[in-house]
Amino acid sequence: MSKSRFTLATLPLALTLAACSGGGGGGGGSDDEDDGSVVSGEPAATVEVERVSLTGLAIKGLARGAKIELFALDTTSGTFQTTALASGSTDANGQYTFDFEDRTPPSGVVKVVLSYQDGAELQCDNTNSGDDATACYSPAGYVPLGDYYSMPTGFRLVSIADFDSSAVDINGARIINLTSLSSLASSLLDEDSDSSLTYAEKVLKASAQIKAILGMNADTDLTSDTPENLAEEDDVGDQEYGALNAAFIRIAKDTNVSVDTVIGNFIDAITSTGQVGQIVWKSSDTNDKNTLAVLIDAARNLDTGADFSGIQTEIDAATPGDYTDKVPPVVTLGSNQTVAPGTSVTLTASEVQGITGKTTITYNWLTNAPGASLTSTTNTQTFTAPPTEGNYRVGVKVTDSDTGLESSTAITLTVKAPAVIGSALDGDYHLVYSARRLEKQTDGSTAYLLRGEMEDGGTFKIGTGSEGTILYEAPGFSALNHLFENNISDSNSGIYSELETYTGEGFQSKIALKSDGTASVDIPKDTELDSAEGIYSVSEGFTLRLVPVAKDNSLYLGFGVDDGREYGLLNGQPDTTNLLFDDREIMNIMLARKNGLSGTDIVKNAEYVGFELEFGTGGTSNIETSVYDVRLSFDASGALSSFEPYSVEFNGQVPSSMNLLPQPGDTNAEPGDYNFIDGRFTYDDVPTIDSAGSHGSVLLATDQSALMVQSVYWNNNLSNNATNTAFDSTIDPFWRSTSLGVFVKTPGSAINLDGKTFAIGAQGFYSVLDSQSASSFGMRGEYGTATFSGSTLTLTLTGKQVALTPDSSGTLTFAKPATASTRTVTIAVEQMTTGSDGCATIVTSSLESDTPPYNGTYACTDGKTLVMRHFSTTTDGGNTRKYLGMMVGTNVAQ
């Protein structure tokens, strides 16, 4: 079993924060291990560049163990410094990370260079070759698809990008990719003699030039992984970008030369004297392999689905020996901006080339910022920033209708609510943690693990001093941890589970309370080298978003997505080419202020409405997640009863199709006993004659306006042993699950949702059954907004997902996109005004139907807190998509 990385006990490592410059996360804080008091002083400023793909958008695993260097631009001389600002190696995923702890982070234009070093390897990824033994050329011989071979000593990839306008990941990290096409664009910069342009403007010009001559979609970004930020689902230009990158490998195979030679030849072809930035359309000399026709032909011959019909038509009509002669219009939006929610933003597209004196230029503005109306058709755009924090992309496409040429540029708009200075959060808190995780293990044979975890106990503190608001814990913190996992790639495997008590070491972390009522904790990247175990662990870091659940802000529900990897050691040092496991963890943290609510009759004559999200696994690789509509009723004496009028179940086996089944719930009232201690009670139902057991923690708001529940359930086979009832039993464990429940007190009167916007966190599960009957399963952790307007609900969610997808033979693959993506879902609202219980049907489900599609959305609110469940089945292009999730939000538009 792999070790648990993020638990309450490991928070000393994972939650030490740094003051961030430029939106990055990183280490650098200090822990107080004496008395838990707040440590004064600011940690070092940090910026992080992470998760940068070396392979373009459609090639995976291109380079591992390669040297990677970052060079800053000397603005005085206009040349790049010869000493690297940072250096490292690419890992087993072809990714690199630069952390700027205790160093000044870069600004302006930077150059990232990938090159050979001892042990560096390339992976054969010629996508059209199948099992062809001659899939890739190597000087040492042909290499089968998927195999690694020694990187040629002259291999080199380059990206020159403006650090200040690069895409920013949801965690605040800049993203700069290295690809064959970024190398082509970078080669043009030294040839650009236009002294009227800044180097950042030359970067935009070079990128636009490469896209224009290759016939690429102008919205495609050659260096930052940004297209998905300007589109809803599919990344604009992904297939074409990926095919063009793969084409260099294909040409290398077809001509029996190394891929670095092919890239170098094309760099020479587009930087020739007098024709810089252009390339010969085609040649009558069949031996000339450095023309646009050869590159496009190689891309077309790959089985990627990319469409090159437009550029192929131009090639067919061109005269051999002629150059492309394409000069697109280019503009700049300047650097990334940070603004407060709801403020007015004005952007101006300033000319770089090809616009002055023309009347045929049009501007098309795009953004993924929710509610931002971009109506301008000129070079200036004014709009209102969304009400919720996040990183959004805003871009503009410029088109010359005379020539048909166009280009685009974009910046990151960081919306950040001002921090509230004061002691509003100060006090003692209960804290409960839970997580769901998919993991790929590669030690020996590949295994895919599904994990669930709940950790409960202890008191945390929030205090405010000169250094700001701090969440901290005294040494000796004790937490009860339930952990289970199942190898879902092996139908013969069983569930592994353990029950342990962890003791914390003490920690402190900055917590930012925002003016919109939300809060956040930036958790930096953390690494740990365990020589005894021979393991180097990496936790990438993330932002924990805290959404207030109670009217008095005494309850918070946290949403976060943590990425982790473990590597082996070589000579006692991390070997990042030896990946032992890779995972993504979608988590929640319940934070509840301790109060004087103690006893057995604290809540009287109160009704609560809400939902419970359950996630679990069975002993035969079964995955199941369910959302239950739950009603809680306390009578005049405070006695509790609950019932479930409706539920939706999403289950199945990987790789078989997952089923989405809405169904009537349990309408039989089930009485429950409770005894609050300072606003919290726990329950333990450890069975004696029944196989089902549970442990839970219930947290009540100080003003009693809401309550939250985290719980773990288990079920064992008792056929051979009637005493086989423990959670951590190794004898026939049948079922393990964790649950999260959020409930608000019924308002007693109807609430009109129209015009209201909620900052929300979301947990989602999905499957995609494609036309070949292969079904993927995935999980999402997201944060964004839910806006009710007229008869429409618009969800704009930014976050990360992780999935298992089988190929045509049923072999599972692990998909963990490196960067966050943004999607927008628009739902027609059936009922905009709630009932007196605060609940409204948004979309009616089809309970009476025996077959899909099933679609249903139900929401409950007390005016401030929104709790909502959503499920849907859609068909698109022969693919059936199923989704089930729960969302919790706070009203930011009162």
C-alpha cells in the first residue's frame, strides 16, 4: 500500500505557507513546535512554474531525464543571460517544476531550454504506427512505439515566452510549454531587427507568424496551455497542434535521421536570409524535406483526426519554390492583471504589426470569466469582473478580412477579493478531513487504486496578529483516521482498509478571509525524501477554497485538489525517471467554530434540508457514488429523525459502463440520537450482529443555521465469521465508503433565486461511454460560480479531474491533465422560486422512465447558503456522458 500523503497529521509539511509574489505557491514558512502560538514574520516570497508539458497538446512522454534551464532576459543588452536562473530535469511525465524559494522570481521575457544530459531519453510516440517495429528512428536502430531510447546529444527544445502574460494555473503557477513549434517560433526572435518593438511584442509576433504559415487556428497558444480557458470543453487547435508536433517524429522516421536534426532543418528553413518567418510552400525536388508541404503531409498521415484541408488547399495552389509570404495582424494586451471582484476592467489591444492604415481589421473578444459581457468590436473592451475569485483568461482575435490572416493573444485576469483585516475568524475550531483519490502505481505491474479517507478529531485555532490571520495547531494533535483502497484494475482484488490514530507535530498557515465571505489557504508544494523507504514524495500544492455554510460564518467547507507523485531513489537521490505512483486527490475539509452548544436537546423544533454525497468501492472493483436528498427533523424535545425522499446512484465496474440511476429514496423515518459537545457530536455504530458499521462527525453552526456531516461506512461478509465487523478487518471486507452531508435550516418562506450569484465548490463524478463501448470513469474537484438569471442557471467551474479510460482492448489508462480547465454549463430553470422549505426543482428528473436520459437538478437555500445536487445523461457524437455531483455555495450577490 502507498502511504497517506495528505492527512491532518501531515499538515505541518503541507500547509506551511509563503507570501506569494505574482500568484505562485511555494514553501518557506516556519513551524512553531513549542506551544502552537502564531509565529511572527513573513515567509519568503515565492513564485512557482510547474507542470509544464514538453510534448505539445497531443504527444505524451516525449522526454524524460532531460536537462531543463530557465534564462532571464537582460533588458539592457536585449540578450538572454548566459547563466541559468534555474535548472533541473524533466521527470517521468516529461514535466518540470521551478520553485523560486528565497529567490527573486522572473519577470518579463524568459527562455526555457530543454537539452541533452547523461541519462536523458526520448519516447517513441509516432501515433500512426501501431505496433510497427519501425515506429521511430534512432541512430542505434528503430524503436517500437512506446519504448524509450537515448536522447541524441544535440537534441534541443526552446520556448521564449512573456512570464508576465503566460497562463496561470488555478494554483497560481505560470505555465510555459516546450514543443517543436515553440522552438520554431523562438528561432525567429533573434532574426527580428525591428527596434520599435519590445521583446515581449516580438514574442507575440513570432508566435503569430508560425501559426499563420502553418495554417493553425489563431486561438491556439504555442507556449501556454491556455486554449481550454477560452473554450468550454475541447481545447481549440489541440488536434492540429499535436499532429504537427508528431509530424517531426514521423519525418525523422521516414528519412532515417534523428528528430533533433529534423527540427533544426526546419528552423533553418524559416530563418533563411531575406525570408525570415516564411517557408517554401513546396519543392519540385523530391529530396527537399524541409518544405511546408512535407510537414503538412506528415501531419495529415497521422491518425489524429486533425483537419488540414485549408492549408492543403493553399499548398496545392502554390508554385514550387515560392515562399508562403504571410504577415498576420498582431496585437498585445500587455501583462496579466489582478482585480477585485465586481470591478470594471478595461483592456486595450495595442498594435504590434499589420494594422495601421487598414480598415479591414476586426476584433473578436473572448473570455471564460462568468458573466463578463464582451460586446466591443474595437480594440478596447470594458467589462465587469466576475464576483468570485479565480484565474480567468481574456483574449482577443484580430482578423484582416482582406488577407484572411488573423492572430490572437490573451492574458490571465486574476480576480481576488480584498483580504479582510481583523479578527472575525479568531477562535477554536473542530476540523474534519476527507478525500477521494485515483492512483496509478508502476512499481512492478501497473495497478490503479481507488482510495477513500476520513480523518476526524482535535481542535485547531485561528488567531490574528501583525502577520495576518493564521490557522494553527499545537503539537500533540490527535486524529482518528479511516483509510480504504481497492485495486480496481484487478477484479480479483479485495478492499484494503486501516484504522489508525495520528498525532500531529504542530503547524501554522496563513488563511485569507475575503470580503465576499469566502476564505482560502494556499498550500505550497512539498517534497520529502525517505532514505529508509527509498522514496521521494512530491505534493504539488494547491489552493484550499473555504466556502461559508452558516449565516454567521461559523462553519466552512473547504474544497481542494492535490496532485502527488512518488519516485524511487538512485544513489540516495531522487530519480525522477523512476515514477512509482502518480495520483490526484479530491478533498474536503470541514472547519467549525467551537461553541457552547452542548447537550442532547440543543436543536428543537428545527427542520434542515440538504444533501449527502457518498463515495465508495466494493470488493469486486465496483465503484459507486450516490447523492441522497435528506430531511432532518428535530421535535420539541430535540429528538432527531431523518428520511431520504430521493436518491441518485452512479455505479458500475471499470472498464464496463457506469450506470446512473435516479430512484425514490427511503421514506421511512429513522430516529437518531445525539449529544453535542461544543457544537460537535460523533457517532460510532460498530456492529455486533449486523455487517454494516459507521463513524461520523456532525458539526453545528453557532447560530444553528446549518450543520455539516462527514462519515465513513463499512460492510463485511459475516457468512463465515459473525464477529467480522471491524472497519480494518482483513476478512472478507465487502464495502467501504465516505460521505459528506451539508444541511441548512428551512427558511419558512419562499426565496426568489433570480439575480443571485453563489460562490460554489463542487464534487463531481462522471463516465463517458464512447461509440466503441469503452467506458471511462473520472472525478472532478472544482470551484466557481452559480448564477440564476431569468430562467437560466449558469455554472462556471474551474478545476481538475482525474480519470481511468480503457482502450479498445480494455486496458486501462490513467488520465490526469496537468492544468486546470474551465467549463460552463447552462441549465434551463424550471422553478426560480423555492418553496417555504427553501428547496426548488431546477430540472425535473425522469423517475418513471426505465431508460436514459436522466437529468435532474434540485437546490435548497436559506438565502445565504446554496446546497445543490445535479445529474445528467447526454449523448454527443455517439458518446454517452453521465455526471453526478453536489455543490455548496455562498451568496455573493445579496
